[in-house]
Amino acid sequence: MTPKRRKRVMLISLMVLGIGGATALGLNAFRQNLLFFFSPSQVANGEATTDRAFRLGGMVVDGSLAREDDGLTVRFAVTDTAEVVNVTYTGILPDLFREGQGIVAMGRLDQTGVFKAEEVLAKHDENYMPPEVGEAMKAAQRAKARVEN
Amino acid sequence: MQDFFHMGGYAFYVWPAYALSLVVLMGQLWVAVQRRRKLIRDIEVQNRDPETRT
Amino acid sequence: MWIWFHKFGSPRYFYDLAGRLIPWLGGACAVLMAVGLYLGLFVAPSDYQQGESYRIIYIHVPSAWMSMFVYVVMASAGTVVLIWRVKLAEIIASVSAPLGASFTFLALATGSLWGKPMWGTWWVWDARLTSELILLFLYFGFMALEAAIEDKRTAARATAILSLVGVINIPIIHYSVYWWNTLHQGATVTKMDTPSIHLSMLIPLLLMAAAFQLYYATVLLMGARTELLSRERRTRWVAEVIRNS
């Protein structure tokens, strides 16, 4: 490799390293702002703001979904397995919304600690399988839970 | 067959996604073919007319 | 190695080789895509959670993979341009840019069409979607910069630097779903442990991914041949090629 080319290699490496380092530092500084949602634990620790709207993410607790008499307002609880936050929402839920699924809700906490959602988005996991396999897996989990109890 | 086009109620999302992909991929291919045709014509003209040759 | 490098870099040799490869690559692409679409749309079962809507995966995921792969090709070609000033690398980077932009656009658009029924929204500003949008703008920036500089060799060097600056975005796109809370789910196929997708759904996905790779290779070589003819239009070998065509 000629000295001229070696110099170019050095310059390019320095440039890429410099940009990489600057980006890493920048992203680290803005880590919190890049969070798309807060977990119920973070809400319990007071990390989420109470005066501004924020997003809450977690799993819908099994058996917590209840509909109000008006037929549109729903109540459910969201958990990250450690803490639980109660949510109320009026509107149409996405197709994937169901108990045990992950969701992200946009809204704010009221004085009683209930999260009033203005928008509810469903988060889906990275698993893809035919319905029969899904059923079989659920059955296996239930059987396992019975044995453990 | 009707079930297939119905896509379990998601036809409105699934088929536009496929149609859009077909249009974009075929479009790029078409552009590549057209560009080559035009260029070959241009070079033929350039080589026939010695004035433009350097 | 060096002899091979120079032989491959010689315009005439590349032109002929690419011309012989294109029908094979294009044919393989068509076959794989036909089989992949058949398996993906007719044979693969519906998903236990998402029903039929998940079938968008067969174009969304290959497009998203290609959007990043093409960028890496472009940045690698850019590195070769900056160090060795190889003309062919300039051409590969230049022809790749609109193709990469197309794949990125498709990944974003099909993802949006998937997000509306499943998530409940066309678009969210989470880290994955935002970094993919930045990728689209990087491709646009590349093409704009290239168009703005008249001299092709100067343009190639300037765009090579731009593509190297932007390459930092590629790991960010890939790891965004792990580094931050995002609405977008984590990786399915490239996870460390076994892929969490049923085999009957995975096979068409991999076939489609291979077909997209072959599509890129085919159109890239077609574009590169044309660009090569254009840049060498005053040479004897181009005159020969045109006369024989």
C-alpha cells in the first residue's frame, strides 16, 4: 500500500471513529428522550411526569378488562410483572388489543393514580405461528402451571 | 378463492402493500432498461457523426 | 488477488461478465419470487395473533433488510472510492442509491400498512421507525449531492464521504429495538437463539429475502453496465460493443 493510500485509510478510519463516538455520546445524552414509553415500574418510581402527557407501555393484566355501560369506555390494568397501573380509555381499540398482549397508551395520570389514555396502540411480539400451534402452546403452559401449583 | 382476496378482513392493507411493491420494483427495472436503450441510441448517433467525436 | 482485482476492475471485462450474469440472476430471482409468493400467500397458515395481516411480512422484512444491505454496499464502495479511486466502485455506489431508497421506501410504506390494523396507527416516532426514515433521507441526500456536482469523479468522492458518515445509522436501526422501548417488536429471524417463527412461515420469508437480493444484484448490474458505457462512451471498446449489439 502506498503511503498516500495509507494516509487515506487513516483519515477515513479517524472520520468513522469520530462520528461513531460523537453519535454514541449524543445518543447516550438523549437516552431518556428517545424512550418511546415508560413502564409501570418507572411510573411507580415517579420517573414519568405527572403534569405532561406521556406514554405507558406494558402487558394488559389477564382478567382486568372491563367495559363501562356506555359500551365505549374500557378499564384495564397494565403491568410489567413488577408494578400495575390502572388505565381507562374511551374509543376504539386496535385489533391486536387483548388481555395478555403488550400495549402502549398515550395519556396522563390523574390525582388518584389512574392513567387516562387518549390513544391506545397494540404492541405485537416477534413470534409468528399458526393458530393451532399457538393453541397447543397455551394448553402446554396451562398444563405446566397446573403441575407447578 | 374469495377468502384469498378477502385476506381475513385485511385485504385493504395486504393488497396495497403488495401492489405498491410490484409497482416500485418493476418501475426500477423499467427505468434501467429505458436508460440503456436511450444511451445506446445516443452513442450510435455520436459515433455516426464524427463532428462530435473527440 | 491483485491480478484478479485489476482484471475485474477493467471496464470491458466487467461489462461482459455482468452481461452474462444478468439473465441467470434475473431468472433465479423470478423463480424464487414466484415460489416465495405462492408459499407465502397460499400455503403458509395464518398467524395465531395477527390473522392474515401478517402476510405483509413477506415484502416488509425483505425490503427492510435490503434497505440496510444496500447502504452497506454503498458505503463499502465509497471506502474503495476514497482509498483506491476505483471507477467501478463509483458506479456501484451511484447505481445503488436509488435502489436502496426504493427498498427503504417500501419498508416504510408496507410497515405503515401493517401498523394501521395491528398497532392502531400508521406511524409513530419510535426509535426504529425514525432511524429507518433517517436512512431514506440519507439516500436522498446522496442522490441530491451527486446531482449537484457536475464532475462525476468529484461527485463520487463527495458522496462517498456522505455515505460513510451515514453508515453509523445502520447499527442504530438494527439495535434500536433493544436499546430503547419501541412500539416496533424485536428481531424474529436474526435472534441469537432459534428464530421465533414457525417453519412454514419462515421458508417463504427466506425465499422472498433471497429473491430481493437477486433482484438488487440484477438491477444493479444492469444499471452499472449502462453507467459504464456512458462514462466510457468515447473509448474504442464501447464503439466496438455498440457496433456488435
